Amino acid sequence: MDTQEVLFVAFGGVAVLGALYAVATRSLLRAIVALGAFLTAIAGEFYLLAADFIAVVQIFVYVGGIVVLMLFALMLSASGKRHPLAAVDRPALGAVLAYAVGAGLLWATWSTELPAAGPDPADALGSLGRALLGAQLWPFELIGLILLASVIAALSIVRGERQ
Amino acid sequence: MMTTAALTLSAVLFAIGVFGVLTRRNAISLLVSVEIVMNAATINLVAFSRIHEPEAMTGQVFALLGIGIAACEAAVGLALILAVYRRFGSTDVDTIDLLRG
Amino acid sequence: MSLPWTFALGLLLGAVAFTMVGALTAVLVLAERKVSARIQMRVGPMHTGPHGMLQTIADMVKLVMKEDVRPARADAVAFRLGPLLVAVPAILSLAVVPFGAPLVMRDLNVGVLYFLAVPGVTVVGLLLAGWASYDNYSFLGGLRSSAQFISYEIPRSLAVVTVVMLAGSLSTVDVVEAQGRVPYVLLLPLSFFIYAITSLAEVNRVPFDIPEAESELVAGYHTEYSGFRWALFFLAEYAGLFAASAFGAVLFLGGGSGPLLPPVVWLLLKTGALVFVSMWIRFTLPRFRADQLMRLAWRVFLPLALVNLVVAALVMRAVA
């Protein structure tokens, strides 16, 4: 087992533990912090999968943005509770369905012959840039519009109540 | 080898996220679980990007756009949660049932 | 190198980095006290050691020996995690600064973006520290500080994008090489201006230190912290200041290049100059009010940064 594989397993372990804690704990604050740890571990995984740009964007957007958003929402809706609590409803049914989905996915993964990974492109960042502005130009421009629309939507939803 | 490991991790995380989505009652915890599911899918995308035509980087472009969409969804979702909280006084999804659907 | 030795080396380097940043903070704090003293027509600490050189060491010893107080109703995990999440990213961001061209901890392909992204994690720490302290002033300070940070993140990133456009690479080593004889401050003066001011705001330095303003919020998000945990916040501020100045030197002043002296010395000189200027500003200007601060970010710096980006792109296209 070389360094890359050990790191992959280590990050994967942190991710799984973080996710488990985030879905099971009763304290919302700790769930969000666990999500933060989960997202950082996933960023590490991205880096190991030769997607260093995606890894840094993950930290930038997810940990530096979405986790912060969730903390703000938590603090603005806690109504004085020090430890906002979130119950877990019908865990048995959820566990069965989740197990079925997971088992199905794992079976699909392990029963197919995956081709070997191709060589990583020499100039990964350049290839990504060329792809974004070349073959994938339409999705790239559209996501700009979607981001604008969602900013306007979020602002108007939150402001609407005040008037 | 790494690809299979990545896909396995993705499957496990997806299952955990699904468990969260199905069992949580608080709206913000639901969002947390949804984010877990989306990240699991993104790992899949990035893992597959290395297999078919690594030069085109389609999987990574998809992953980037997916992260952008997730940010939009989180922003609008949390705005909605706050608006609902102001209206109903609670963030429990089982109490928001005016439409009786 | 075999696996266990790699990890041991990694841990050792981490410990070394942390110690060096600690030593750095000690030097910077002393420098700040001396600079402030001279600007205010006095001499500063003179008692401990020759000319007060050992003052910060004495302060650190005192802080480490203090009792670890935690408010009884504070959430234990969040209270402990807050300072860590503020201090660690500030130190981690130093990993991509090239101290002289080959002397960089890790020349990431996306080094510049890494430097912008990692301090974003600080916001989570600020919110946790403010919330967990279970104290009105801390909470307000934490919210204000986070709002300030995320508001100034955007113009700062936009200013850095112009540099990346000119250099053609996201790697810090490449940016230094691309500058050659002409530092980017001459080619992109507005970007430098935007970067400098927004970085001051990011590091919570005066005139942007409303979250720590003693007259307003006691001590903002770190009101309830004492001893070593407070020292971590302190460390984060000065490490952040050093990192932002070093990064400014790398992006705009050609960090490391210069005749005669070795690159490390040049980079430290340029960084020191920027740090000195920031201390100078601190002891000269009054601080901004919270709403003035936010208005400045969204109504002045964001449009300015956007216009700067477009103009820079057009000029580069026209010249090329």
C-alpha cells in the first residue's frame, strides 16, 4: 500500500465517520460541524483523484460558503435554544432503505469490469480551462445565470417577509 | 484500483445520505443530508473523469458545475427555511402541512 | 521513502511550521508595539531584555500559564473548536508562499486559489467561537466579523484574478517567475490597491477591526477566551497578517527577485515593508463603523474590482 492509497483510505474514513455523525446526532450545531469535516475530507479525496482545482473549489465554496450559510440559518432560527435539537424519525425504515440502496450500488460497482484509468493530462488546469470555455461553454454560461437567479431569489425570499 | 475504491466510498456515502434524508425532521438537517448525497455523486463524477478520455475532463467540469448548483440550492433552500420559520415558528418539516398533500 | 517515515516527516514538518509561526508572531507583536510607540512619540517596551526584545516571550509564558476558563453554559466542542479553526487555516495558507523560488512547502498547481480558499474556513471558526461563548457581545462580534470577512473576500479574489490572467498560471512560483524584472504593482496598480485594502479587512486589522473594538463589543468574538485559547486567536491575526503581506509581495512585488541578496531575504524584506505599512495605517487611521465597512465592501470595492477586471482583460487583449 503506497502513500496515496493510505491517504485515500484515511480521508475516506474521516468522510464516512463525519457523514455518520452528521446524520445521527441530535445537536444541529454538531451536525453542521461534522458536515464541515466531511467536506474537507472529500476535498482531500478530490486531490488524490488528480482533481486539485475541484478540491480547492470544494473548500472555497462548500466549507467557506455553504457551511457558513447553514450556521447563519441555524443561528437565525434557533429561537433562543442553546442546542437546537433535531430528532431522528423512523430510523429502522430509513436504515433498511439506505442499506438496500447502498448494497445495490456496491453490487453494481464490484460486478462490472472498469477500464483502467487513463494517464492524467499533463496540463490538467489548462485542459479544464479549455473544456470550460470550449466544449462545455453552454453549461458554463448557464450556471452563471443560475447563480445570479438564485442570489436574487434568496434575497427576495428573505426580504419579502419584512415588507 | 483507485477508481473502484472511489466508487465504493461514493456508494457508502450515498447510502448514509439517503438514511439522513429519510429520517431527519429538522429542515436544516435535511439539507445537511442532501449535501452528503450530492458530494457522494460528485466523487463518482471525478472518479469517472479519469477513465473515459481524461483529456476532455468532462467529469471534472460536471463536478465543478455540480458544486455551483449545490451552492445555489443551499442558498435558496436556506432562504426558504428562514421564511418558513418566520411564518410557522418551527423548522420541523412535519409541521408544515397546510396543503395537506 | 517508506510509508511510516513519510508520515513521521510530515508530522515533524507540521510541528516545525507551528513553532516557526509562533516565533514569527512573537517578532511581529514586538515590532508592532515598537512601531506604535514611535508613531505615538514614546519608546514602547524597554524593560524585558535588551530594548524590550524579550517582551513577547514573557507575554507568551504568561498566557500559557493562565487558567483555562470556559463559560459554564458554552457548548464545549464548539468553544474549543473555534480558536483552532481560526488559527490553523491562517498557518496552512503559508504553505504555498515561495520563500525564494525553490523554497516553497508545496508548489501546488492551484497555489493562488488555495491561498484564497483556505482562510475561508476561518469564518466557520469565527461563527462557532461567537455562538459557543453564550454571550451577546461575542455573538454579535462573531456575526459582524464573519459578514465582514465574506464581504471582502469577493473583491480580493477578483483583484487576484487579474494577476493570474497576466501571469497565466495559478502556481505561486510561476507568478514570481512571470514577473521577471517588472513587478505587477506597476502593471496593475489598482489591483494592488484593492488587494491591499481588502486584505486588511480580511485580517481584521484597523481600520477594519470593528469586531474587536474595545469600545463597542468588549472584545468581540474572543471576549470569553483567556490564556492559551486567546493566544491562538492572537496567533491567527498575526500569522494572517504575515501571510497576506507575503502573498502581496509574491503577487505584486515580484517576491524573491532582486539583485545581490538571496531570494529569501528579498521576500522577507518586501513582506516586512508591507507589514510595516499596515502597522503604520493601524496607528494613524480611525476605525470604520460596521455599516460604513459593509457599504465600502459592497458599494465601492466590488464594483471597482469588477471594472478593474474588465479593463485589465481588455487592455491585455489589446496589447497581446
